[in-house]
Amino acid sequence: MLRRMAPRLPPQSPSVRYAVWNNKGGVGKTFLTFIIASAYAQKHPERTVVVLDLCPQANVSEILLGGNGEGGAELAKLLAKQPRQTIGGYFDQRIAQPHKRTGTEVSFLLDLPAINPAMPANLRLVAGDPSLEVQTQAMNQISGQSLPQEAWANVHRWGMDLIEAISTQIPSSVFFIDCNPSFSAYTEVALLAANRVIVPCTADGSSARAIDNVGQLLYGVGLPAQYQGVNFAAQAGKHGLPLPSIHLVPLNRSTQYDKKASKAFSAMYEAIQTRVQNLRRQKPHHFSLHPSVSPFLDIPDAHSVSVVASHEGVPLSGVTPGAHEVHGVPAQVNAEPLTRYRNAVDRLVDLL
């Protein structure tokens, strides 16, 4: 069973940076990034909320830029600029100048409401870029050079450099980073740019195994002896780069019965929770919430809510009950699941 959550926590410092990541695909990372970033921005108008899209699919960028269709057209405009006004455009500059900041970091920050008026006034975006897949090859080559000695660290600081430059200009910034499941160089950069990780899971065996993958890839837990000195965690430690801590584990898309997760889903979630708690016992300093506060949250199936919000490019508060049309196909949003999903997201945002 899930433990009762503590009351709302006090406001965080401006330096908190959340990566939304799981080594397993299909767990709802992108939609969750969109929903919690926009909800957090609405709840905290005094802060500037920045979404960094570090997934080459750039789906969260399309949603934020206007939804399916309009958002894709807006992203295409950004990709056509010289330099591209995307994370890939910034990485192009860093590949040419890998070991120090360019001074252009803030120019890649987009004023979202100027493009999509449905977004909160304080929401910003560094857009995603499909070229990340190609760029990772250059990143690996540069970071693997023997000279300068800090080559690996310099490349893996690119995300930090971007965030620090934005934070210097906008001190109240809070960051949400959408990550790709793969543990490619750009994902390593994304995770080192964060200091907290949100790990969404779904009710299946592969999500439970993915918790072990998170421990192995991010913290080096359970690696064979021959990889102990060369894995990601060891490299980060060697160069003095702090690893992010696990903050929340949303149990996503749970089938609800009588307002509780169904028995079958609950059983699978218990397996996920057990593996998270095992990881916590091994790496207690890599969990950011107090032990008395559960990192687990039931997030009910969003049904048509996620489809409509993504298609229309509106935050959860902008989704209305009733009939909608998605690519010419009718979609019905019912009031009760919409309210249930909003309440679950509110509980999650209260723990950020």
C-alpha cells in the first residue's frame, strides 16, 4: 500500500532542476513533463519555469508550441533558422567550442506564450531537435579525448552551462528536463544538468526491472566488477560532477476502481516500490524527499484528457469537459476523470 503523503512542502530554492527520466520507454515521461511544468508555472507565477527538451523526438516541444499540427509547424520554423533555435543549435555551437561557454546560451530560450498564448505567461522552452542522435557521436568523440584532461566533464557540463546562464539572467528559474529513455550522451548531459529526477513508471514487469536499470546506469549499482571504474557514476565522481537524486516515482496510468488502483495494478506497483526501496537502502543520499514522505503517487489513466491536451496544446487547466475533435476524430472528455487526473497532478506538484 502507498504511504500517506506529508503536507505540502515549503517552496524550493530557485536552483532546483527536475529531469523526467526512466530507462523504459512508453511510461508517459513527455506528457508528464508537459503537464507538471505547466501546472507548476500556474501555481507559482513568481517563478520562471523552463522546459528543456533533450529528447530527439521533440514531442514535448510540439505540444508546448501549440499541439499536434500547429506545434509541429512552429518547431519546423525553429529548425529552419540559422543557427537552429533549438537545443541542437546550441549543441552545434558547443561541438565547435566544446570546452567553454559560447555566451549565446540565453538566445535559445523561447518565450512560449508569444508563440502559444494558451501557455502560462511564465513558461519558457529550449526546444528539442532530432539532430541530437547525430550529435551524440561527436559528443562521444570529444569527451573521449585524452586532452584536455577535463574533456569528458566539459562535454557533460553543456546542459549545466545552459541552465546556469539562464539562471544568472533569470534568478527565479525552475527547470523541467524531458529525457529520452536511452542512456546516450545527451541523456547523460540532461541528468547531470538536473539535481532531482522524477521516474515515471507503469504497471508492468519491465517498469519494475527499469528501476534496477536506473540504479545501474545512474548510480553504478550492481555493475560487474570490470565496469566499476569506467561507468557513468564513476566518471562523474572522478570529475566532481554531482549526480541527481530521485525525487518522485509517479505510478502512471493506473486503472482506478472505487478511486483506488485496481488489485492487479496495485500488485505490480508493489513490486516497483520494493525495488525503489531496495535502491534507497543502497543509495540513501540519492533520494531527495525525507524518509517520512512517500515518493510514490498514483496517477490515474488520463483517458482522452492526454490526447486532447496534447492535440490542442493547452495545459490541464485549459482542457474542458465535453466534445473535442482530434485529427477529425471525435474525442469525449468526461468531467469525472478530468477532475481525478487534475487532483493527482496537483498532489504531485505540491511535492516539487
